[in-house]
Amino acid sequence: MNYEKNARVINDDIFDLIEQCFDEERSSQNNESRLNFFDTYMNYFVLTDDGSYSINSKEINHKIETLHTSTGAISESFEKFIKPMKFNYKENIAILDICAGLGYNSSAAIDNFLKNSKKNLTIDMVEISAPTLACGLLVPSPIKSHNITKKAIEDELIKTEYASLHLEKNKIPENIDINVYIEDARQTVQNLKENTYDAIFLDPFSQNMAPELFSVEFFKEFMRIIKDTGIIATYTSSAPVRAAFIDAGFYIGQGPIFGRKQGGTLASPSQEMLDLSLPKNDEIRIALSDVGIPFRDPGLNNSSEYILDKRTEERHAKRHTSKISSAVKTPIFLGEDMDDEKLKRRVERNLAKMNIPSTTSKEAKYIVEIENNYKKESDLENNSRNRILNMALKLKKVKNGDL
């Protein structure tokens, strides 16, 4: 229970109100508590620019944020999780939706599927917090397909005795199978069949709150259960997350930009499923800097605090020994002339500890020379994964004096 409590992200006030709502439903068998919830507590919901609603997070690092971008909650689902996919609508489709939340990502997938296919769709929704899923029943549906998702959520909440009344009247189409798992996603993935999914939606609230859902070990489970032509989509552009995908064997590319300054991340076992490279400086920092140390969760059972602490320890241990210091973004200046003398001194002090005399030394240019062939469009040979691994190998050679 402690892990579930720590893992949930919705605001404490609305969490308590949702718990109270369903307590009343179970005890009185009266539907008024659920039916009147949104109108009664509308101020706890956040209207986004596309007319769909989000809710606030609990306080994290002295900040409260909405669970979705203010640009549009349901639009975010379509832009970040549906548009990047390359579904074959002539075949059955299977999707794994991790941190399903209010059900928007699954609903967007259903909407897209119903417009394009007559085949079968399977969606496995995973969400550790029953109240968060229950909030998906209480919020107004932004699109018609959300009512289908609501029905699946309600069925599972009744099955697990969180809810007691069948109030959702929409039927789930016969060619759509929705399974809802209210549990730790790390345990769910270990019980899923290999080579199953065409898409995985990875939508935890933040890497610092849930590093266990961005670890190398978790992504290795993804590699086992995803199809060779499958695509993973996540909103984050974080260096340790992208590094973890590479360590787990994935190719990676830039995801759509929506509601943020940077695009998210796409990953696939097959490079041909990805169109865009990561930005050049992102590749350099992942390959060479201690900021590219990934999260690790051996055993898939460690706490968030343990995972964060261990990564911090690993960053300290590898800084100046096998990785360049991330201070002042040192690696991105390799091969570059620097006019800012004060910054240059700081950068070159960091580089000297890795046997790199200066930003324009032969060693510096050797390490990043592959970036001279950088292309925004990704292909089988010239792609982010290959360039990152190439630079990491060259840094190791320089540090060991093997150049």
C-alpha cells in the first residue's frame, strides 16, 4: 500500500473526495454521489484549451502541476501517442497503456482504430491507483470513445469492489477487448506474453517521481513483449530515459512536440519505424555525459528513492572516470571554438580529466566526428542509436589512452 500511495499523482484533496464518493456508493448503493460529483467539485478540475479536462497533481517538490498540458489534454493523447504510430490496419492491433490515468490515451487509440479498421483491437490498461481510474469515470468525456473506456474502467472497479453500480450504459464493441490492471506496472509486464504489442504508451507523471517506470530493466521487459515493428511513445525528452532505451536494445528517435519546447521520445526494436533523429546536442550529452546515466531497478522491485539514490551514486562514480562532467553542458562544446574565456576554462578543466586537452584538440574532434554526418532524418546506418554508441566507444578509447 505504501508504494501505491507514493506512486499516485493526483491532488490529495480530490483523491480524498473520490474515495469519499465511492465509499458512499458502496455503502448506500445510491448513484447520486457519482453522478453529481463533477458539478459539485468542478473547481478541482482544470479546463484545457481544447475543452477537455485535466486534474492537478499532488504537491511535488513544492509545485502543483496539471496531469496534462494546458494546450489540450485529449489533444496531447492524439499528438504524442497516436500520430507517431504506424499501425497496420489490415491486421489486429494490440496496445499496452502504462499509467492509463483518466483513460485518455486508450480512448484516443479507440477513436483512431474505429475510424480506420474493422479488425480487432486489444488494449491493456495499467494504472496503480484505483482512485485515478475512478476519476476517469467522473470527468466529462472529451470524445465519444472515452465512454467505451469508461465502461471498461467501471467493470474493473466493480470487479475489485471499489465501485458497486453499473452506471456506464455504453457497450464495448465486439471487436475491442479492454483489460484493466490496477497494479504496479512492473509486475504486470513480467506476466505479459512476448512479441505481443504493436504500441506501448508510457505516460508516468515524471521520471523523478516514478524512475522505476523508466529503468533499463523495465525497458528490457518492453523489448520482450513488443513486436519487432512496434513503437513505444513517451512524452519525456530526458537523457537518462533515452539512455535506458539504448541500453535495453532499442533504437530511439524524436517524438512530436506538443505543449512543450522539446519533443518526446519514440523507441522501437526496428530503426525503420522511426523517422527523426534526436537533436544533435541531446545525442552528445547522452553518449558522453554523466547526465546520460540511466535509471536501474534490478529485480524490478526497488523503491523510487533507492533508484534515484543509486543513479546519483553512479553519476558521481563515473564522472571524470568514464563520463565527462555534465556541468555547464561540457560535452556539447567538443570540436567547437569558444569565445567565452571564463566558460572555456571551466569546460576545458572538465575535459582535461578525461584526457581531452581542449575543445578543439584532435581527441575532441575524434570523439564527435560522427556528428559531422548528422541528419535530422533517421535511417538504418545514420541514426541516433548508432551515433551515441559510436561516441561513447571513442570516449572510452581516449580516456584509456588508446587513440
